[in-house]
Amino acid sequence: MKKRLLIQVQLSNYDTNGKFILECDSNWQIWAWRSREMLKLNPELEIDLLIPGAGQLMTRPEDFAAEAFGSGRLRLIYKHTLPNAPATRFDFDMPAYRALLIDAQPEKYDAVFINDPALLPNFKALFFLYGKYVPKFFVQIHFVDHPIWSGRAKFPVEVSLWDRQVEAMRKADINFWMCQPTADVVTEDMMKEYSATVVRDMLHHSHIWDDGYSQYEASLPFDPKNLRFDPEVVKRAFKDKVVIFCPNRVGGKGRTSDYTHIGEFLFEKLPELRKMRDDFVVIAGNPSQKFLNVELMEMCGENGYINIVPDAPNRDEYRWIRAHSDISVHLYDTEHHGGVASRECVESGCLPLWTNCNEYKHMAEAGGWKVGMCEPDRSNLVNVLDTLIWYVKDGKPEAVKEAHHNLREAVRNRCAFERTTPAAMKLMRLL
């Protein structure tokens, strides 16, 4: 049966010029490759992706998931988006959205999937007031804000997303959690502010759909034509070194939030590790470029950091780096899901350094991974990473291979779109 789905994508990876960097934005990657799986599973499904204006993008969206776009059933709807993460949650141009999503559409949507939960009530009102119909609404909170009193709030009280998130979860036909730890902490916070009836009703239409990754895309061979470096030259820099990859955003030093703690790792922990050993090199994905790569080289080069691209890596460069790295570093604590990159790196062969909390802990337990787990406050990070380097460098090869195999299978089963999308589509009645 033919179905039409509209997806509103939450994008927040933009440079200092306000250009959105799709190839380095996890939510774009999620929906490009989720769409591929959904279209493959239902040959009568049509998907519209609502994204920033074409002039706001650094690269062509069609360069990603070419198979999905080649089907003719995945269409882009461009709408100017403010390059300001808090502001996008409050900005809603009703006349512009009406023109794009109602007046210009030959057919009605069966469902709308919202990734900026603060906007779900606006979209629902839009279709009710001007479309004279209400599609099914699904929501997934990719960036979870918390109550101010919790000590885990990500936005100031003036622009808190907490109550708006709760409203979206209540008004959605299905609320998809990213993982069980997210469900647990949000439910716990809700119980302190809302009645048991409200929480129970929300949980009644809530399910887990890991905000994961595409096993297919993560395993694609890189295109040498898209590499802005000479692989042989870089390999020589890697010779006899353990390669440590930090894919997530670099913050800190008062310039931007360091909620990934990669800034803390590069600026504070890395010098400590360098005093202990020099048999490693470090690469930072640095997707947001709030610190330029040349700045990171000046600040961290003497401690083992090397720079191989002029700015954020494209997807082919990203795949090459993952495939040639031994260890990947992921240090989220307030983002309970732990990020998409952590799954992609495991798929590519990296052994992870994770904080022993939230979904990292769950994935590690499922895969029997114990070596690379540091305390949530990162107090023992340097010692754990030192042990992990020894494990990679001098451990028994078969044991290391088996450990990675077990962890990768656990991550695939919990997170890969190829394994999780059919069940989610059945819940949404799109299959």
C-alpha cells in the first residue's frame, strides 16, 4: 500500500559561516541511510526530507545514499534554517511551511517524523489548521535536554527544551527513545514533575529505536578520488604507532561547549598520556571546526596529534581514518545514547575507549567489552587508555580479534538499521 512520509531532520553541525556540514552531522547520516532501508523494505513508500536551503549546505545531499535518491521516491524539500542550535527549536514560519508542505503537495502525508520535538506541536497545528487533516506523528529526541533542577540541563532556563520535549512525547502517536538509558532518565525526571497518569500514557506509546548507523554505509570502500591526502604518506606517519581517533566535536577553552569531552581529552589528558609513552598518534574528526585543524596542530601537535585534512573530513576520508585507526575515543556522559560515531568506529574495526555509563555500558556488557572502559568522570582515563594501547599493541592477536568480533556483533544487533528498521516500520504501520 502506498504511503507518504515527511521527515523533519534536526541539524546542528554548522561552521562559523553558518553553512551546514551534512557529511559530519549524525542526524543527517541517520536519515539518509534509514531512508534507504525503509524504501528498500516498502517499494510503495515515498519519503520527503525537510532540510536547510540549498545555499546553506556545504555539499550536495544527493552525494550521500545515492541509491536512495536514485529510487525517485526520496525527495528533498528545502527550507531556510537558522544556523543557531537553540533558535531552530523555536523558529516556525507557518506561512512558509504551509506553502511547502500543504499547498505544494499533490497528496496528503500519511505520517510525519519529527526530530526537533519542540516543533512537533507546531507541525501538528499546521496540518490541522491549513491541511484540514492530521497525519500520524512520530518523534525521536536526538538531543535530549533535561530540567534545570536536574543539574543535567543543556540549554539555559530561558530556552529550556524540557517541557517542550515532554509535550511532544505526549502528543506523538509514537515516541521513539534512542536507547534504554535515555528512556530511564527522562521517565525519572518526568515522574518528579508530572502525574503518574501523564507518564503512564506517554510510556504506553513509547518504544526503543536505537538512533544507530548503517552497517552497509560504514562498510563501503572509500573512493580514493575523494581523499585530500596521500594515503601512503599518512601510513608512514602511522608506522609502528597505535592510531587513536577522536571523531566527535572538539569544544572547550571558553570557545564552545565541550559536552563531548574531546576538548578535555586533547588539551588536558593527552599531555599526561604523552609523558607516559610516545608510541601513538591522535587524529581528531573535529566536525564542527569551532577549533580549526591548524589550531589543534599548534596546541596539541607536540603531544601526538597529527592533522591530515584541512577541515572536517568528508565521508570517504572519515571511512579511511576509521579503517586505519586502532582505538576510538568516545566520552559522552550527558548524551545517554553515546553518539553514532561510536557505533560506526566499532563497525570499522576500532576498539573503543568509552565512559562506563549509559548506553556505552549497555553495549559493552552486551559485547563482553571490559578493557576500554573508564570512569564516567574520566578520572582514570589516561591509565585506561594506556592499558588499552598495550592491549592493542602487545595483546594476543586472536584474543583481540575475538573481542572486537563479539563487540561488533552486539553493536550490529542493537543498532544497525539493517537489523532494527523492520520492527520500527511495523510499529509505524509503514510496512
